[in-house]
Amino acid sequence: MRWPPVKSWTSSCSREGFRHFVAINYGGVRTKRWVSLVAVLDGNSRLIVPWSEMKDTSKWNSGWLKLSRNESNPPLISPLNKRIPEVNSQQGCLHPSKDSGLLASSEKGSVRPWS
């Protein structure tokens, strides 16, 4: 799998209640690489995942796989009870990378592919 990571990802299991994610940032070197992910349907559901786990196709697939309604629906959770995961700022960051295409200043041709 190539580095830097593509932007669209599907988890093989529900994570924070979701399966489809956008890779908004990444970093690290060699075995310490990581990817910051945000759920497509809820910007408050964020993960920082080791690159070694992202490369495991039994856990993650690049691109957004088509899922059945039962596979893709998030659980019903009251917004007041929803837990927002704590992020260790030394493991990664949650702002978009320069090549994410999510910033107004992104130059054409320097944006990572979606899949």
C-alpha cells in the first residue's frame, strides 16, 4: 500500500458506530506511521490509527465499499451521551494535511487521491 494514504477508507467493523472514514491527516516515520480519520457521517467521530493496522485488509479497505443498510447505519445514540474520544496530540493531529484537498489553499495536482 502506498504512502501517503488515500483519503477514503472503509472499516471491516463498526468503529465509534461508523464504517466509512476520511483520512484528514497522517504522519510518523517507518513503523511509527499513523493516520487521522474522521467518520463521513459525523465529524465528531475521530480516530488515530497506526498505519500498520490500516494496511491490514482484514481491518481496513481503501475506498468506500458499498454496504447494506444494516451494515452501514450508525447506532442510535443520544448526542448528550455520545463519547468523543480523547486524542493524544503526540500520536497525531486532527487538522487537515496540506494535500487533503480540504483547505482553500490546496494547489491543483498536490491533492491525495480518494482511493
